[in-house]
Amino acid sequence: MGQEQIADIQVRALTFLEDLWSAYPDQNVLIISHGAFLANLLTVLYKDRYTERIGNLSLTILEKGHDDWIPLLYNCIRHLSLDTAKQPK
């Protein structure tokens, strides 16, 4: 059998994203997934535009444009460095 091919993962990821958009148009949706799946989705969406590794627990926000997905926030990890001692309880 073997491992799923990258091209197949990318097709599956794009299909997932488009199916999600069809089911929930104009709504906010949170996707939590394995980093490899997300990395392949972002790679197929943005080709060579973003080449950095997707960080663990990173946050990416996409907005559906007319013909494409617009990254409003990409691979953000600022929330991981917040000083928890200063956070309200």
C-alpha cells in the first residue's frame, strides 16, 4: 500500500476546503488538523508564495475571495509567547 502521495493529499485538501465552503458559505469555520495536511493545503493554495514550515499550534486565517482564498493571517504563533502571569484569571 504505502503512504498517500502528496498530490493526492493536496487534491483531498482542496476538495475538503471547497466542500466546507459549499456547506457553510459566509460563515466562520475553525479547522484543526494535522500539520502535514494543513501544510499541503497551504502549499497547493499559495504555491511558492509561502515556504516557511507551519509551526505547531500556529494560526492561519483565510478569507474566501471571489476566485481564491486570501490569507489574513499566516502561520502566527504570537499567542504562544504571551506572558500567562499577566493574563486575567
